Amino acid sequence: MHYAFVGLGNLGRHLAGSLVKAGFTVTVSDLDKARAESLLAAGARWADDPKSAAAAADAAITCLPSPAASAAVAPQLFEALAPGATWIEMSTNDHREIARLAELAASKDIATLEAPVTGGVHRAASGEITVLAGGPEAIFEKHRPALEAMGGEVIHMGPLGSAALIKVITNMLAFIHLIADGEALMLAKKGGLDLGKAWKAIKASSGSSFVHETEGQLILNGSYDVGFTMDLACKDLGFAAGYGRALGVPLELAGLTEQTFVRARAQYGGQAQSTQVVKLLEDALGTDLRAPGFPEKLTE
């Protein structure tokens, strides 16, 4: 099957690379052709724009940084895809926007599948990231081989919109855990504990989390390099707040977390690493959370 893949950012280039490695025909497109160099060397094809990428494809995949980007790109794909093709949205998007674009796609006899991913850039690079799919089961099964090539665990959550909700929920939890982990590490530091040993103790305890075991290492290294920006974190927390209002669920911890990230974005900039939210506490107390032996980037 021939896939067009639009959006070669931190996640997209790894997801597209997994498709190429698995033997799919892949035509890629991005605003920056330099991002495609390794993909082209591995056998991917290049298109100068999304419409050209989709012209000969059986399905088009988008992995873009914002709903606005998806709204701009998706209609171009719909103009080029043949009737019976599929649009697969792997960006983190609002369920209402996905529904709107899916309706536009359906008017051209194009099916829609949402398939956001979770687990971090390092897992996308290894092909082990979790894929959360939403949409008609028959369309999901049709593209299951491609989804499984890109990810480790692939979960069909239900109808269109269900994957958008669970993706926002998982990100909301990750951001809450990140702030909590920073506070825990700072308490250990101020209490005179060896931070390397404290990290290991937390990892081996009931207080551990995926975020502690992964991003906690980047905090202790000082690189904070998780490959996810403050802008993206604020976007996702905004989605969570919207769901809370719509569904009547008071999200007190998520609300506090959102405001902390807004403050961190104002302090460090929208393109700063989301893990730098912990730096607010480091700066406030004049105390760095550093320990030897932790990596600059995650590899597993």
C-alpha cells in the first residue's frame, strides 16, 4: 500500500521511517525538505507539497503540530486522494475539528481514521510507540499493518473522536506527573539525599511513573531534551480543559498544571522543552536537580 506522509517533525519523521523500513511505499512532504534526507536515503519518495504527495497514494497520513496546520493541509489531501482512499490523522487534534474534517473528507468519498500516538519520541524512533486509533473498525483493520509497523501496542478505542479523548487524557496525566516528579526530586535534594539513588528508589517504589522513569532522567541530566515543546504541552492541556468543561468534570489538578505550563512558556518560550517546566522550581529555589550518569536523550 502506498502512503503519503505529511509532517516530518520529531514524531513524524520516525513514524514515516518505520513505514519505509517495513516495506511500504511512502511519499513524504514537509515544509523543510532537510527533514526528509534520511527517509529519502532509505527509499522514501519526495513531494513538494501535500497535494502532490497524495496524488498517487492509497492513503494520506498527517502528523502536524497544531489543529490549524491540520486544517490547512487536510483539504489539500482531499483534493488529490482518489475516492475510496483514507485520511489518517496522527496529530493530536480536537475531536470537533476531526469530525469537521472527516465530514469534508466523506463528501469526497474519503474515509477518516484518527491515530494519535503516545509514549515519547524515543519510542517512535524504536517503533514501539503506542498507537490509539478511532474510526470505523473496517478502516482500522485495513490499515492495521501500517499502524503496527509504526507502533508497538495498537489499540482501537472506538468511533471517531474516542482516540482524541484518550490521547488528551494520557498527555494530561503525563504533565501532572512531570510537575509532581520535579517537586519530589527537589524535596529529595533539599533533604540531603543523593539524587541518583533517590531516582532509583522512586523507580522501584509505588510512587514511580512512566514520566519519572523517562523524563526524570532528562531533568537529572539537565538537557530536558524530550522532543516536545511548551507550545504543544499548553495546546494539549487546553484540550483537556475543554473536555472538562464540556463533560462537567472538575479538573483541579489539570487546571493547576495548565497554569504552571503557561507560566513556564512565558518564562522560557514556546519552543522550550516541556520538561523545563521543572526548571521553574529550580530557578525559584536556586537549586539545580542534577546527578551524574543520566542521558541527554532517551534511547529506550
